[in-house]
Amino acid sequence: MIANKNSLEFAREKDQKDPLKAYRDRFFMPQVNGEDAIYFTGNSLGLQPKSVKDYLQEELDAWKEYGVEGHFEAKKPWFAYHEFLTEKIAKIVGAKTEEVVVTHSLTTNLHLLMVSFYRPTGNRYKILCEKKAFPSDQYALESQARYHGYDPTDAIVEVGPREGEHLIRHEDILAKIAELGDSLCMVMIGGVNYYSGQLFDMAEITKAGHAVGATVGFDLAHATGNVKLHLNEWGVDFAAWCSYKYLNSSPGGVSGLFVHEKHVTNKELPRFAGWWGHDKESRFLMEPGFNPIPTAESWQLSNAPVLGMAAHLASLDIFDEVGMDQLIEKRIELTNYLEEIINDISERKGHLCQFEIITPANPENRGAQLSILAHGKGKSMFDSLTQKGVIADWREPNVIRIAPVPLYNSFEDIYRFGQCLEQAIEE
Ligand SMILES: *Cc1c(COP(=O)(O)O)cnc(C)c1O
């Protein structure tokens, strides 16, 4: 790297030119030692937009003023509250409005979607997923296999990195799909792997899965609000994501799900039903006989948790203002800068610590996160970083996950992080 790139002047100049620089001030930055933290865990819990309070207050006031009548009298009537989010989230995931709904929590939605899209019969019962999938996804898949009477160790096939490698080769995923052929019932992969930060080619995986007659779904917890998604165009059957990571919509915040338009009007598709998935016109007639709404809304079970959704709406309004294209442009620059700083330190201080970035080097194959192996250093180095005000994520035995988020992180954050890292390895 150019020597002067690892300098405060360079970082500040980049921030000056950043068209999104004003957005940092729209979020609350956690404080450490009386200063702004260097917050790189937006991939775990996004920061609080300052506007959230007003969105919540509006609903608290409506509740206070109207009680149950708020379902119809509130400025944003609660009976249809989720509808205020649909168009905005549809844009973020590249879907039509009838293909998405904001509802429930992520793991719940994965189960509800698998009720519809994991339909094993005869020889076709295998599930393909990535090795080291997020634990909740592993448990969900195992329990789905068991629920249908299969032994998970037989039903679930994992594709992992080759011996001595950290990433999963795309051709290995495609080869495994082809090899499983008509025994493959469903592909369910994390769009961006939470551990390595690897972004998978969802368009090609979908095509390959369909070519052998399987359904294809993605867990987009680490992808939504982070990378460009075209779920409709790619022909993905189903997907779900949470809103509290890159989408900054409050701890444990409400999730979203996608069902492709080719499925949403199919009333025969099995699904677990609740009153909020029932035809809106006749819902309050309270009559027997489930009549699914011909949109993704029919996967909703319950009426909307309005307070959580209000926080989500506050954040989606910011995304709507900025747009994914601008965010992605900045994200690529930030991540590249972080990569350069880490490599620079590794070059100059390699005798103390070698950093190996396991996340793909090509911006096409990653999002905001870099996962860094710290060779020769352990948890004490990470603890020292924490003391210096860096909020990042440590995974045993020695992986640091860092996610500079384009909405609120700056180039100066990255420069300061580099300084802390250099001090920490020298201690
Ligand atoms: C964060 C995350 C989850 C968390 O699931 P919840 O149901 O929201 O607790 C699940 N899967 C993946 C891949 C995640 O990254």
C-alpha cells in the first residue's frame, strides 16, 4: 500500500469526500472511556438510529390515546402495520412486494418456510447446507429432518472447505448438488457465511438446485442490508433474514421472509397457518376454513408486534433514503481500506503477529465483514483491543471478525483500529 494511506490525514480526507458521511450522526455511537467506540459489530447488532425513539413514541401515544381502537385509529393503523414495511424491505432484497413480509423471528421463519419447501418423498429427502452454518440453522435443519422421520446425519449433507483451505469453493457446491441429483430435496445455505464472511453465488446455486429438482432457500441474516440481492430474478424459492444485524432494527427485532411469486398464489402449498395469514377481507368474520392471502403474507401467523416493527421502520426509512447502491459503493471502499491497513501492519510487524484474512479478497465474494486469523496471538490481544475501545468479535481459537458498516463507520474508525491493533500486538 502507499505508505501515507495508513495515516490520519488520508483517512480524514476520505471521510470528507464520503457522500454518506452525515449518516454517522443519525446513529448513537456507543461510548468507551468517554469516547466514541470503534464499533465493528454491526454484523451482530446494528446501532440505534436516533429516530427510533420518535417512531416508538408515536405508537406508545396511540396506544395511550386509543387503546384497542389504535388498530384502526392510529396514524399507521396497527392491523396493517407490517404493510408499511413491505415495499422498503422488498427493495433491499430485490423482491416484488407480494413476495415479502416482515413477521416473527428468523429461526421461526426458517421453520415455517421449511414446512412448505422441505417436502421429502421417497428417495428425495437430502438437505444440502454449508459446513459451519450458524448453529441455529444447523439445529433447525436437524430438527426438520427428524420431524420427517430421517436421521439428520444421513439426511443432511454439508459442503465444506477443502483440506487446508478456509473457504468453500463454488464449484464444490455445484458438484455436490449435481452428485446428489434426485436425492436432493432442498438446498438451504447462508447467503453470506457468518464465520468466514464468504458471499455465495446465490443465482448459480439456485439454478443448480432447480436443475436437479430441489427447492432452494437462503438464510440472509448476514446478507440483507449488506450485499446486493435479486431474490426474484434469481428465482430463489424462499429466504429469511433478521433485522437486527445490518438492518439496525433493535435487539431481537422482527424478521422478514421471502417466498417467490411462483409459489405465493399456490393455495395447495402446505403451510402452518394462523389468522394473520388468512384473507384480509374475511379475517374478522372469524369463520372456520383457512383462506391464505395470495402473497407472502399468508406465512404470517400472528398480528404484528407493532413496537418492534416501529423500530424496524425507522431504520428502513434510512435505507430507503440512501439506497443499497450507494451503501455498497462505500462498503467496498471501507472493506478494502481495512484490508490494506491489516496487510500493512502484517508486513511491517509480521515478526510479532501474522494476520491472515480468510474472507475472500474479491469484493464480489464478500460483504462488509473481514474475518482475520491472528497467527501467534490469542485472546489477550483481543482483550487489549477491547480495552482500547474496539468493539469487535472474537471466535476461538483466534479469529477476529470485523465489520465496518457503511451507514455509520468511517475511514477514521479503520485508521484508529489499525493503531489499536499495532499497539495490541506489541504489548
Ligand atoms: C444471527 C443469525 C441467526 C439468529 O437467529 P434468531 O432466530 O434471530 O435468533 C440465525 N442464523 C444466522 C445465519 C444468523 O446469522
